[in-house]
Amino acid sequence: MKTESGTMTSSQDPGLGHENHQLALLLPPSDDLYKGMLTYSASQNIQLVVLHGPLAEGEDMGQPIWTPDGETKFALTLVDPQNKAGSWMFAGNALAVHAMNSDPFTVSYSTHYAKVSNNSGMSGTCYCADDCSCDADGMCTCSGEPGACMCGPNCTCGTDGQCQCSSGCSCDIDGNCTCPSNADGMCMCGSDCNCGTDMHGSDGTCSMCGQMSHGTSTGHSMTAVSGTMTSSQDPGLGHENHQLAVLLPPRDNEHSGLLTYSASQNIQLVVLHGPLAEGEDMGQPIWTPDGETKFALTLVDPQNKAGSWMFAGNALAVHAMNSDPFTVSYSMVTMDSSGTMKDGTCQCSSDCNCSEDGVCNCAGVDGPCMCGSHCNCGQ
């Protein structure tokens, strides 16, 4: 993961049709997908912008478009939080802050992000607090809020209560890891281990860890996907007059990740859970293609054409409550994981504070750290 912060003054938006608008480009267009979190403070109310693309010929079919020259076209996700300051999770090929007027603005920002190649995966070993999911870039997501986890690519975490080091690092009998400056991993301590401060960040120090279970490590992968789709008739019974674009088809293992989208009309976001066992359909919304195979239905109506959404379930789709086909462009980063760690060692990423209850506080947002009930966590 990379962290960038700074202060910028906007300039005239170079997009056609945006000549009277202002733009501050935080992450420039890239063939890879950016995935991360932005926290910002501006001198006036702003809009948040993600670009998807460039689009292939014929993919601009009604969704909002941004183009500098009429030839190179990007799908445009423009979200208006109606504020000067806030935080936003995003995925896409570029990130900017925008204003709908010609007055230059100033924005100070911090962004924590990863670049992931389209349709490629990253892997590593991950530890997360209970009910949280961890991606390969060291980001935990708990109830839709991000926080730090302790492993990225090429990091190996011990499960036997002993300090284990990632490749290129050495571990001494006192439980300290020594890592060269170019190493990309950190140590994880078990019970009765003391971990040195090297490679741990200002508050990522493990100290005085009591006797406790440290759980097991999990394998996982992260995949970036972007594209443009046109919807078709929803095949669900009772949805014959609706439209559906299936982004992730049903499967036995759960999908989870972050979706940023831009559509040609207001849409609803859909996740399916299941298939349900016989007798499990007991009043919750149901989606079924045939009356036999039944899924529990999460249908969220953000009442917009563009935005970002954290999701988890057995299928992901975009939906419209009418029979008019729509086009949706999207960027999505998904994680696969075999499970999460329920207890662990006190470790927080830099600039985060960790409590004895296993919660990191990062930039005012709670997320998981590696503390269990018997850990003392450094500041």
C-alpha cells in the first residue's frame, strides 16, 4: 500500500464540457486500478471523481463520460457529498476532486491506496480481527470501515505463538525481527514475545503479550476487474419488467470487495446470498430464477447513477426497476479469503492507536488491530 498526502490548488478542468469547472487531480490516469481510501479537506464544497477506462470504442452508451479531446473517453463516477471535508473509499483508473464552478479551490488530502493490475491477483498471508476481511495490501474492512491489518504480499505469520519473520528478515531468540530496509514484511509475535520497533511503524510495537490463542493464518487473493456492461431482462421470477447487469455470477464461495460504478440511469445494488437450504426462506426478500433455487436478496437503492459500495455475498449485480436497458461502467477489487483471525498480537499500522479491545483508531475511524484481551498496545 502507498500513502500520499499533500495540498493542491485546483485549475480549469481540461474535460470537454467542463471548461467552467475546477479540478485537482490526485491520482493520474493509469492502466492499473487504484483501490483505497481518500480523506480530504477543501476550501469549498467539492465533488469526488473517479475515472474508469479509457473505454473501448462503442462502450460510451449513456453513462456519464469525461474526455479531454473527444477521442479518449473515460466513464465518470462523480459523487457529490455536499461537504468540504470527509473520507471516501474508491476504485478506478484515476482520482480527482472537482468543483462545479470556475473559482479555484485548495484541497489538503491523504490517500492510502494500492495499484492492482486489471484481471490480476495478488496474494499473501493475512491476520484480521473477528468479522473482518483482509486484502493483500494490508487493509482490513470491518462493517464497511477500513483499518489496518498486519500482512501484505510475501509476509508469513506464525500460528504457534512464536515470532516469525517474512522473507529476508531474521528473528532472534528474544522475539525480535531484524529486517533490511528493502524488506516488505514485518514480524508477528505470539505469546511471551517482544517485538522490536524496526519495520513496525510508530505504534506497531508488540509488547507484553499474554498467554492467548493466536488463531490461524489465511490465504487470500485480490483481483482487479473493470469493464462496461449493458443490462438485460432480469431472469428472476417477479422481476420480468426489471433490468439486471451481473458483475459477479453466483458461486459457492463468497465474493467480497469494493465496487465503484457509473451508470446511464439510477440503479440499485444487488447481492445474493445462498442458495438457501430448504426452509431458510422465511420472510426475507428472495430472488429465484425458477422457484426452486432460492437466494436471499440484498437490494440497496442509493438513488444515484454513480458511487462506491463495499459488498460481500455469493453474487453481485446492478439492477433497475424498469424495462429500459442501461449501461454501467465499473471498477472493482475483490478479495478471496478462507477465513479471518479471531485473536492476535497487538500491532497497529503507523499513525494508528490500538486499544486493549483489539480496535485500531486511524484518522478517527475505528478498524481492527491485532490486540486481544491480554495485550498491551503501544501508542
